[in-house]
Amino acid sequence: MSELSLWQRIKAFFKKPQDPDQPGPTEIKDGIWYRKQPSGDYLLGVDASVFEEIGQITFADFSTNQTELKAGDDLLDLEGDKSVETLKSPLTGTVISRNHELVNDLTNITAVDSATSWIMELAPHK
């Protein structure tokens, strides 16, 4: 995936982290938002900046079925009306669950509610 533009990096830098009890991203890296859950695990999703770059999503699928991911490993393949991208994992950890409903119903991937739009839950390696 192409790097974020200077403007996107500036917006992400100044974006105020949200209360962990409130839905929404707390950190963004390479088009993936991730938020630490009270359990210590992380919930991951696709940042809105990705949709601006690739347009309306026409296809999505998990790049791998591996249960162990390293930061930088392929995470999710997306196809839009402007381009095709493979998003990378921002964290190293063990996959707890994947949101297969998300890839079956692409309208959920752009949902504001992270309870619907999450792509993966990951237990970080210590």
C-alpha cells in the first residue's frame, strides 16, 4: 500500500486519542486502526484513509489463515474501484478471531461502529 500523504500523517498525529471505553480507533498505522481492549488484546480495523485512496470496496479477503502474525505481515486484501491493496499488520501477535462477516458483507467494512467494522482481534506477544 502506498504511504499516507503528509496531510493524512498530520491529521493522524493531531487526532485526539479516544477514551478506551468508547468505540473508535486509538492508533493508526499503514491504514489499519488498532485499539487496546480491557483484556489487553487488540481490535483491528480499516482506517477511513484507505477508502479515500482505493474508492468503494468491491472485494475483501484475509491474506492468510496463519494464527501467528508479525508486524508487517499481510493482513487483508482489498479491491476498490480505484486500486487493489494489501494491508499489513501493525502488530505482532496471535490471532484470536477474524470477522468473516465483514468480508461476506462489504457494507460493514466502512461502518463507523467498530463493533461491526473490526477485521481481527489479536493477542499481542509479550
